[in-house]
Amino acid sequence: MKIAVLPGDGIGPEIVAEAVKVLKALELPFEMETAAVGGSAFDAHGHPLPEATLALAKAADAVLFGAVGDWKYDKLERQFRPEQAILGLRKQLGLFANFRPAICYEQLTHASSLKPELVAGLDILIIRELTGDIYFGQPRGRRTAIDGHFPGSEEAFDTMRYSRPEIERIAHVAFQAARKRNRKLTSVDKANVLETFQFWKDVVTEVHAQYPDVQLEHLYVDNAAMQLVRAPKAFDVVVTGNLFGDILSDEAALLTGSIGMLPSACLDKNGKGLYEPSHGSAPDIAGKGVANPLATILSAAMMLRYTLNQPEAADRIESAVKAVLGAGLRTGDIWSEGTTKVGTRAMGDAVVAAITGKTTITKT
Ligand code: IPM
Ligand code: MG
């Protein structure tokens, strides 16, 4: 088995190094190969997703991804910006199903900005469609308006679109995921205003006929955003389009205390996947050794479970993370009075120690 390791920009290399350390500690027979991606790849090779990186990602069984992006690339033409690397990988590898679990760990109930009783025990799964919608819809661009409120003026436009097969396949993924959990699925749309999302709602409702054992509800995205902070535990599995999923998954992340805790999986139709933390490259704290590596470490666990067929190894990582939190170790983003603040490396070392029982916990 081969894992492509793409650390990327900002805190990417620091957090990925910890996840790699944890994977190595499992002593399983897989090979890892690293390649450049994002702004750092643009600097070194003139493109955020160099040919060689794409080829490696395609050839590997799974991809472990850090994060991309830095303000210093904001002025570049869009095709050269770091974000194009992750969008390109999603598209080229056909990674249409994005799993973003939001789990509130018992020890972190007080790290959430919501009242502890609202988030204690929270365990929801956001399934975001990842290769369609306004993110990829053509046409898009800038032009001179020929109609609208200001004909003759400069305007920009994007296209929101979804085809029936795109909605059907993500709906199947979501219903099947709901079957493995509490059999409750919330489909989020904006059918009251958008044609694309009336169609989404209709198709999801049709697919539901094949899953009568799953309870389906529909929510408009504005209401879903509100319900997520009003009563998050009322949700189980949420399925939505690319744009709404981008926004709602960040919101859900914060319910758990810190986006620094949240892993994610992007899967293709055969279960091959790219695994990345739900957070970004955080250039403001890059290189300081303070970033939380747990989202990336937990992404590696998801990789073992969903793509590499090593559920026991995934359990070992997840239990180790719980043990480390139980021992009171915290990076800055989840630190609170009475716990021990540690840096990125010490957190990774502690997870390794909990897995192997060999090394001692270092404090920094
Ligand atoms: C995410 C990110 C990306 C997205 C960016 C970096 C392109 O926000 O994975 O949620 O918008 O999908
Ligand atoms: Mg996002």
C-alpha cells in the first residue's frame, strides 16, 4: 500500500509530520512518498499542482494532505493560487464525497463557544458534495453586462449547477452512512429560491424511496445554520451541496471546541480517498510549532478505516488521541485552565507514546 503525503503550506508541513510519525509508529507495511503542493509547489515548480504530484496522488492508494494557501499568493492569477491544488485534486481524482464528522470530545466540552450542555456528546456527520455546484460550474468569469440592473457595466458571474447523477450518487452515500448510524438524514437546500436546489431536494426525495428505514428531513440552509447552533444534537447525518457544505462544516467544527480537532475524508466511488484536516493552512501561526496536529492525526485514522481497511489501527489512533486528551495535554487552541499546554511536536509524541507505550510524554 502506498500513501502519497502532500504537506502543502503554512502549518501543513508541521501537522503532517506528526501524522506521519503516528502512522510509522503503527509499524504497518505501507510506503509513504512526499510531494509538493500548493503555494510551496508554485514557488518550486511554477504550479500549485505539479504533474508529478498529481501522478503520485493518482497512483497511490490514499493521499494524506496537509493544507494549502497563504495571503502572499492572493494576487496571483486564479489558476496559480494554492487553493487550485486541492480543488484540482478533488476534481481529477473524482473525490465527490466529503465526510466531515463533528465530534465533541468529552474533555473538550468546555472549549466550545456554546453552552456545554448543548454540545456534550455531540457526534454529527456532514456529508458535502465536493466536485459540483458553483465551485466548478461553467460558465464563470467577468464581462460587460448586457442586462440586469446596470447594463454596460463590468460584472462577474459563476454558475450553480447539479446534474441528476451527481445528486443521486451523493444521496446514496449519505443514506448508506445514515444506515450505519442513527438512520436520520437531513438534506440541506435552498429550494425556496434556487432551481438547482429544488432539483436537489426532488432527487434526494426520490432516492429516499430506496431507504425507507432512514428518516429524511429537508432544511433550508439558513435555517440549518441556525438549528446547528440552537440544537446541534438534533442532527445525525447532514447531506448538502458543495458551497453550503463548505460553510456549514466550518460552523459545525466550532461546536466541537476547535476546528483543530476535525479530520475529514474525500472519497471517490471506489472508496479511494484524500484525507485532510478540516482546517486551513493558518499562515499566522506557521513555523511556530503551536498548531494542533490532532485533526491531521485523526484524518490518518480515517484513512486507515475508510481506504486502507485497517480498522484496528484506526481504533488505536483514536484511542491514543482520547488518552492524550485525558492526560490533560492541550495545544493552544483547546487549552483551558488546569490543563497542560504543549506544542505541535509534543502532542504528536504523546500520541505516539500512547500507541506504542515506549516513549515518554514530553512537555514544551
Ligand atoms: C475547505 C476549504 C476549501 C474549500 C478551500 C481551501 C478551497 O475551505 O476544504 O473547506 O472551499 O473547499
Ligand atoms: Mg472550507
